[in-house]
Amino acid sequence: MTEVSRRGLIGGGAALAGGLAMLANQAAAQSDTGGGTAVPPEEMLGKSVPFPSFRFPLGSITAQKQYPGGWGKEVNAQNFPPSVAFAGVLMELKPGGLRELHWHANAAEWAYVIDGNCRITVIDPGGKSEVLTLSAGDVWFFPRGHGHSIEGLGPNGTTFVLVFDNGAFSEFATFSITDWFAHTPLDVLAKNLGVPVQTFADFPKQEAYISLGAVPGPIPWPPAPGSLDTPPLTHGFHLLAQEPRTYGGGTIRLVSEKEFPISDSMTGALLTLKPGALREMHWHPNADEWQLYLAGTGQMTVFGSAGRASTDRFGKLDVGYVPRGCGHYIENVGDDELQVLLVLNSGTYQEISVTQWLASNPKSLLANNFSVPETAFDGMPKGEVFITG
């Protein structure tokens, strides 16, 4: 695999001046809670503050971390200020490339395998552990504080996206085991692990982050008697293998806490739209939304009240963002199928669609609201459409 080719930055967001600085400060304030925005901030919606662009070209930027075993590039509120509730990382690991043992103190991790095969290991606070082999289309979830690792497998390694429920989070400032060992006296390590001090002579003197070693073999199956101490809830889910909800203009596969119980703070979805199809106008009362465009060309408009709206066009590996409670829709404006990965910062999926909302009200009320005859609503849908086309 090669790193995604660079594209020039397009679209450019409107300057937010103090408004975006305020959003970044909000992200920093959330570092202890991992919470989302509060519908979006009144300061951003004030008439003196322009609405921002909600697009970031993640695929086009240079990887901030590059090693023989792989690379990683991240987006968070620091380089994409509207994204106060989420951080994301695009990462590639070669066969044998290992994102070392580490944990995150201020964010949960939701991940989607874009390509290839990988192996994850994880341990929970109860000492239960799990080892899983995952492939393209699979998802994993690590609750905040769970120790874990990710390793690229053959034949071609793996590419995946990590999504964290805190815009102030940085994947490049995590708690890594090599970094901890390098800053611990050798006699303490020896006493803790019950081995001679000389054992640690060749251990790394700084954080490894991504190392490169032999490609691991298959997980033994069936497992040997007494060899497992697995947690009650698995950390992996086969999203692409699930039967989708199908509409005339496309499909969606949804994975919330209902389908994937350990993912109690995040919901994911894989959306496909045929050319010309529309993911209808809607909003999420309980969650912000982070998007990664996987294929095709899309266009999204975000509506934020006070006459404010922002429209952006998205290509492969662009990131989109929707603040909690903001109305939005996505349209396929290209000639090929549009594929979008969606992540929300709640384990419970909620949405309200325009078609369902209008259908739930009397025509007389709608006629009064829009100052048009009742007949204007005769041909409109009688319930939720979700995807048109």
C-alpha cells in the first residue's frame, strides 16, 4: 500500500476569527469528559460570526508520524477547529508493523478497517483480554483506558481510521509502554517484573510508537483449554458483513450499542448513495457527527439557524463534521457510488428527518406555517424516506 496521493486544499473555510478560537477552547475544556458540543455554541451562531466550512482534506495532508512499519495522520480541533467533539486518525501499518501497546486516558476509540487485515489485542480493567483478527469492513471499539495494540498482517498490511470522542485528543500524545519504560529506573522495572536489570539493556530509550517485526501467524483454533480469559463483551464487529437497510437510492449499515454492546458511547454507520441520490434532510438530537468519505464525490450542507448554512464538496478521504443538533443532508453529485463512514458520539442512535416531521403534522398547520395552500403537501411522503433516489 502507498500513502494516499496529495490533493491541493480546496473549498477553504470562511474565517471564523474569535469564533473558531472559542471552539478550540471548548475542545480543550472537554478533555476530561470527552463530551460533544452543546448544540452548536451560541457564539458561533451569532450574526457577527460566519458559519465555517465543515470539510477537512485528511487524505491530502502529510503524515505527521512516519516509521518503517507504517504512518499516521490526524485531524482534531487543533487543525480543524469546528471538530470540537471528535478527533480522527488515518493510519497504515505494513505487514508486521505494530502500533505498540498503549492506552488513551481521555477518549474512547472507534475504528473501521478500510483495507487489508490486522490483529488487535486489548485488556480491560478487570484483567480480561481479547485477541482478534479483523479485515476490511470490520469495526473495533476500545473504551477509554483499555490497554491495546494494533498489528498489520499479510499479505499487504492494513489501512484503517481511528475516531476518538474528544476533539482535544491527539493520537500522538497517548500513553505508550515503551515511553513509560524509558522513563522508569531500570531497578524499578527489574523489581516490578521479577527479572535482572540487564534484561532491559536493549529496550528502547524512547517511544517506539510504530515498530516493525515479524508478521504474526494465525491465532490458534480451536484455542487450547484454559488459554483464554475473554471479556463478556467482544471488542470487534463485522459491519460490512451485516445486511444493510436498503432504499431506492442507497443503503446504510448501522452499528450502535444495540448491535455492538461494548460501544456504549459511539455509533457508526456505512452509508452508500447512488449517483444523484440524497441522504435526506435530518438532524441528530443527541450527538455530533464525524464523517470520512471513502469513495465517490459528495456534497453536504449544514444548517445552523440564524440564516446560517455551509455547503462543501467532498472527495475520497475528506473528513466532514456536523455539530450536534444542526440540520444537514448529503448528496451524491458524482458519477460513481458515494461511500461515507459516519460516527456519532452516542451509543444510542437518534435522528429526526424532515419527511417524518412534516408527515406527523396536519396539513392545515403546514399550510399556515409556509403560507401556501394545503394542496401543496398532497404529494409529499407520508413517512420517513431516509434516502431518496
